Amino acid sequence: MSNSDEEVETAPSNVSVQAELENKTDVEDKEAVGTLPDITGDDVEDDETERSEVCVESLHSGDKVDVGDKMALTAAGGEMLTYNQIQAAQRMLRRQYPALQGLDDPVHGFYDVGFAKMTGKGLQIHHDGNKHWVLSAYTVGQVCLYDGLGVSMMTKPLLIQLCQSYATFSDKETDVLPVVLPEVQSYWNENDCGLFAIAWAVDIAEGQDVSTVEFDDRKMRSHLEMCFKEEKLTPFPRLTSRRKKVGPTKAHQISLVCRCEQGGRLGRMERCKACRRMFHVSCLPVSPPRDGTWACDGCVV
């Protein structure tokens, strides 16, 4: 495993995304981020994704989904799951598995306040800012990212969110956060990303090794619809045969610089333009730069 976070593959697309969510409500102490902070370097493509603006608003609708959400779930061809559906699923998981940490409101990853820092076993479904849902977990002594598209390159919003959630588990000697990308079932319909993220989350919460699970994708949407009606998540339908693991497990390493031991929510993070490590903006001894050129405390001249 390399000690650099630059050995990554090309992402499937650079399509700019605006996650426009309905039913605006007040969000305490959260200020929406306009253009997402530049935390990636030359190893990540810098056109549409870098300039994408994400508009996110928090919803507090319990475990319910509205008519529009149901249409997205049952539409012919299958549409991408909505924010409401992802959040409703996470709320059910949090209620059914109270010992698990994480399962934070997905929109918190796009606010300066960020995700809550985990200190033990937990799960989190992320929107990567590029029309894609993925699942992360810390359950077997390592941070894992589950993505059925098999893409090892991470977008800037996803890198930030992973650091916010899992900084506790970084290597204290090297200041590196290793993220393993287990090989899991792939899917032909990219709009199924949210379905698989929820299905993997349920199985992981149940203690299953999802790298050997083969879901029956023809039945996944109707199963989730039933779960919403019954307000309880159960393991998704699967094929009788278990998938075989092929190829090596991929990994990604995120370099960190802060040893501040902040508790709770770590807040906004940036990447130093000099040493290329990530740090908390709140740890800067001086005001943030106006020109957008970020430097950590050790590299400030």
C-alpha cells in the first residue's frame, strides 16, 4: 500500500450536481457551502466536479417519504433514490441498531459543521457531490468504502466527509487515514447506487460480509418500498449463489496533519497547498486566506 493518496483511478463522470432538496427548514449553526472547498490535488480531475455547487437543506420528516419519493422508487427504469429516502432509511437503521455510530444526516457533509466524529463501530451513507450514493463503515477494525461502480477515485466532498467521520482511526505515526475499498457486487443501472448503499448497510449492521453477497436487483426496489411501509429495514432479497471474490482489495490513503483531538464535529477541513495534508480550518492560528490558498499551521510562512 502506498503512503500517498495519489494512486487513484478515473471517476466515471465529472457531471456537475446540484442536490436540490425540498421543504426548507432551519438548520442550527450551519452555513451552506457554495462552491465546495478544494481539498484534492492533481490526482483528482478539476473541471465540473471542482466547480460544482451543492445546495442542500435539512429535512426533518421522520421516516416518511412523500409521493415524489415513491415515484422515484417505483418509476419504470428506476430513478436514483432521493435524499428523503436515504435519510428515512438511516433513521430506521439508527433506531434498529442503536449501538452503531454515524448514520448522520447526509446534508451535514456539505455544511461547515460537518459530520460527527465516530469513535467506534458505525455506518454512514454519503452523497459524493457527483450524483452518486456510497456507503462507508468502521466495523472490523478498518474504514471501508462500499461502491458498486468500483471507482477508487474519491470526489472532494467525499474526502472531506470521510475525514470528518473517521479521523479517530488514522495512523497516529504516519498521520494517514487508510480507507479500504472492498470488492462488492456491481450494478448496471447507476441509479441503483442508493439501493445498494442501504442494502449493504443493513447487512453490515447484521454482521454480514457483504463482499460475498449477491443481491437480486430485480426485487430490491419493491423490498425497500415494503420496508418504508412497515417502517423497518430487513435484509434485501439475494440470489442463492454467493459471489466469489476476484482481484485484490483496493485502498486509498488520506494524509492528515491535525493532532488537535477535537471532539464531536470536526467541522470544515481543507488540504494544505504545500504539504498536501488535510487539516481543520478552525485550527488555523490566523484568519483564513482571502485568495483561497490554504496552508496548514506548519507551512504558514
